Amino acid sequence: MALAPQFSIYVITFLICTVAWISHHEFIHDLEYVDHRLLWLNSLYLMWIAFLPFPTGLLGNHPEQPVAVAVYGSVCAITCLSFSAMRWYASFRERLMKKEISETKLHRDLRLSLFFALLYIAGIGAGLFFPSLGLFLYAAIPACYTISRLAGQRGGVEAR
């Protein structure tokens, strides 16, 4: 039971990384072209993913410390914002996405990425005063992602 906080934080981080991997996979699949700037933006995003073990360990060892909750959420929010920047660049700045993908889907996917960043920021704010609430919000993000993806796939085929 003494290891429950560390294990819980590990599970939350694993689920967050799973969402990141699925989102990244879908994003890459939707690309028509890749340029050097997108590669650099992708590397920035992957750097933040690779950094997640640090705040995970910090939070696992200090789950009730507001600063640990805020550091964890900050890294997750920056990761999410990095992905949003990459998505914006490929979708709207350089038009690197497949032509058959609708503008509606491109805008929806960008809004969804930004929405999750806002949830992390809300978790930071809540966690500074109520660490357990911040952790709850972080844990809810993979669930929200899954629900949003299932809702977008009504009938088994996602609208492009």
C-alpha cells in the first residue's frame, strides 16, 4: 500500500503517453508531406515526452506536494502545446496534411489538442491548492480523450 501513490502516478503517465502515441500515430498517418521545420517541431514534442519520467518520479514521491503536482502538469501542458504547434504548422501554416482531410476535421483536431492543454493548466491551478483534485484532472484527461475519439467515430468510420 505504501507504493500505491507511485504506482498510480505511473499508470496515469502511462495512459497519458498512450494518448500521446495514438495522437501522434494518427497525425503522422494524416500527413502528405514532411518538411524540416515539422521534423524540428516533432523533435521538440518528443523531447517533452521523453522528459515525463522526471516529473512522474517527483510526483510519485511527493503526491501531496502542490509544487510536484504543478511541475507534472506543466510538463504535460507543454507537451500538449508542442503537439498543438506541430498540428497547427502542418495543418494550416504549410498545408502538409492529406488533401482529402476536411478543414472541419483539421480544426476539430487542433481544438481538441488545445482543449487538453487547457485541462492540464486547470489541473495545475487546482493542484496548487488541492493536490488530489489536480491529480484527478490529470487522470481524467486520457478518459476524456477516449470518449472524444469514440464520439468522433460513430458508425465505426471517422469522418475525414
